[in-house]
Amino acid sequence: MKILVCLKRVVDYNVRVKVKPDGSGVITDGVKMSINPFDEIALEEALRIKERGDAEEVVVVTAGPGDARQQLRTGLAMGADRAVLVKVDEAPLPLDAARVLKALVDREEPGMVLMGKQAIDDDANQTGQMLAALLDWPQATFVSKLELADGKAQCTREVDAGLETIEVDLPAVVTTDLRLNEPRYVKLPEIMKAKKKPLDELTLDDLGVEFSGGLEAVKYEPPPKREAGVKVESVAELVDKLKEKGLL
């Protein structure tokens, strides 16, 4: 079985994000960029499946600018066999990303697609579900435990009420949660080996995909600064304060 793992290039989670002075976007010049942490967990799970002998090849893919090669090379250093970059000027919207991924799935014919449940830059949590709908494949989202057997995937999902276990037929789209695993540390020898692994570059025309352009960000603003708290002397005073703020 071949596993397709979707990676997204995002501002590193340790970086404090700053909005551009003109409000046109987020400052990325000179900022460390990394693989979306949820996608890194998806890749780790794919590698573990391969190491158990349940998959023969792991392919990492992304749609983004040429700089996204760095994140794909990191994926190759972790242990992926091949990488595919679909070159676009900016990270696509969820539906456009799903269309690109569907074209790649049609091209690669994997037995499973793994990706993070959401990206930390937009927290959209939409691409996996949209991809499953476009492919007409089963899906399992927010997966914290994954077991494969007899052409099926048994998935433990994290839901509001606790844990839910479902079984889906393969091929399927699976999105991963934080508690599924802990990604491995990439060592220098593996980084050197990754430079020799194949990394193919495609365009939207190669895949026959057009972006919808249905959503435009008008302005970005940082969250308002938190106001200083106040101390109250009694429950009655607390109730009065809450009423003043319209909370009661």
C-alpha cells in the first residue's frame, strides 16, 4: 500500500506571529517556517505503518511556493520515500487544496491519505473532509489511535464527549490529532540522505486544476490587548461587575 501524506508550510509554532503594519497579512520575512505540527504527526504515523510492513511507500505532498521544498525535504529526512510539490504563489484555500490533493490522489493511487486535522495558521479543519467528499472515500477525523487490518482502518477519534471508535474501509482519508504519536527527531545523516531522494515539481496546469478564488482576506488585525483584571471584595460586587459588562 502507498500512503500519501499532506504537509503544509506554516510559521513555526514557537514564533510569535506579527501582523504587517498595513494589515495586508502576517510578517513572514526572516521568520522560521516549519511543517504544520498536525501534519508532522500524520507523517510519523505513516512511517510507523511502513515500518510495521503495512505499507510499501510513503509520499509527502504539498501545494505552495518554491520555498516549501524545505518542508518537503524535512519530510524526506524523517523517512518519506518521495516528495511532490505543486507550485503555487500562496498557500491555497481549503477547497482549492482539496482539489489539488484529489488530482494527486488520482495520479498516485494511494491506499490511504493522511494529514493533520487542521493547520495552525488558519485552523480551518476543512481540507480532509472536503477531500474525502471529492474522492467519495470514507473518512476518519481527529484520530488519536490508528490500527490497520484486513483492508480496514480502526480509528479512535477524540470527540467532545470523549473517545469514539469507528471502522472505515480503505482507501480512506484520515486526519490526525495531537495524541496519536510523537514525531521522531531528524538526525544529520538523514538530512544528507534526503537531498538525494526524488522531489517532483508540478503546476496546476499539469494537474488540470484551477483555483476558485472564492475568498479574499480584506484585512488582518492582531487580537485586542487584554485588559487588566480587578479585585472584588464580595460576591455581590462580583455580580454587579458582571452585570455592568452585560454578562449577567
